[in-house]
Amino acid sequence: MENLEGQIEELTPMFVEHGLSVVGAVVILLLGWWLAGWAKKKVMKKGQAAKGVDNTLVPILGQTTKILILIITILAVLGQFGVETTSIVAVLGASALAVGLALQGTLSNVASGIMLLILRPFKIGDAVNIGGTTGVVDAIGLFTTELHSFDNIGISMPNSKVWGSEIQNMNRFDKRRVDMQFGIGYGDDMDKAIEIIRQVLSEDDRVLEDPAPQIAVANLGDSSVDINVRPWTATANVWPLRFDTTKKVKERFDENGISIPFPQRDVHLFKQN
């Protein structure tokens, strides 16, 4: 009994010491986790409110801040147990090199993501065409670029594929040209058709005067005389202007007896005696 009491007395300081270390580690971990989440929200809030910070960078800044605080927290927890953090940092550095060689594709996505953030060929909210994939940019992360299509389908593209493809930004400039083509019959009056189209465009306030709209006979097709119509408008008005102009031109053509012919082919039959 005396031996048991003696062992308990000897072990009590050790239990107290390690117990306090565990409690301290748990407290540091909880505080670090809370601080990381709080700092991320704070950075994102400040970034969204700042005029000089692009919204594209805000999620990356918030996520980077959280990761850095969590790394510091983990090192502090290990230090609480007497672990030499300097040696851990050295081991992590060597491990990072080995992992980097094994994950070249992933690192390529990270490098491409950094280039996208630096050069910024597009920003959040832009309508883009990336290598044949069309959609609106929702977020640019370290590994992927998130988009949604015009019919609201989510698209996740690796950054390396985005950076390595042709990028068409439909919102890059304030104004765009709307290309349309109308076909009329060979027996119809071309000048009258052009005048009707010009009148439809002049009545629409969304059509810009500079550059002036272009209306010209472009092609003599198999079944129609094709007239190219190219007005300029604000980028946001491209599709509404296209839809409205097409409808109005068709209505005016009908009112003035100008036909929009169907594809047709004349077949001649020769009777052999």
C-alpha cells in the first residue's frame, strides 16, 4: 500500500504537467480554429468593401489567411508538447518537395490559378468562352475555376485547362457589335429592304450612332439575297437587341410584301424518246 501511494505521489506531477499541456493544447487549438474563421470573414468583408481590391481576389485572400493561421496554430499545439517546431518545418519542407514532384498536375493548377489572378483575363461575373465552354464566372480558386452555364448548370474547370485555352471575355469592353443576317427573295426590292432595316435600327435607342450600323448585301445565296446587318450596342443589350430586331424586321417585311424565302431548288425533267 505504501509502495502504491509512493508511486502515485511520483506520478502525480507528471500527470499534472501533461494534463496541463493537453488542456493548453486544446485551448490553443480551439482558439486558433475560431481565430482562423473570424480572420477569414474579416478579410473577405474588408476586401469586398475596399474599392481597390478586385472581387476575384477576395476569396483567395480569405482562404490564404485561414490556412496560415491554422498552420501557426498547429505549430503552437506541437510546441505545447515540447516538440521542436524548427525540425518539423524542415521535415515539412522536404516533404513538400517530394509531394510536389508527385503532384505536378495539382501544382500546375495552382500555378495557373496564380497567373489567372495576376493577369486577370476575366473577373467574377464575366461571361466567358473558355476553349469552347461558355458560362459566367462564379469563383477563381487555387485549383479550379467555377462557372455556371446560361441555363444554370455548374461547371468546374481545372485552372491549367483554363490557362492553356483560348479565353474569350464577352464583358471585356463596354460595347459590342451584333451580327445578324436577313435573306430576301430574288424578286424583292433590295433597296427597300435595306431602308426598312435602317428604319428599324434608327427607332431603337439601344443602337449606337458611333460606330454607325453597317447594312450591306453580303451574299447571293441559292435561294435568297443575304443582307448583313451589324449595329453596335452596349454589351448588356446584345441579346435583347438581336431578338427584338429580328422580330421587328420580320414584321416590317411582312407589312411591305418583302419575302423571306424558304430554301428551294428547281428540278428540270427531260423526257427521252
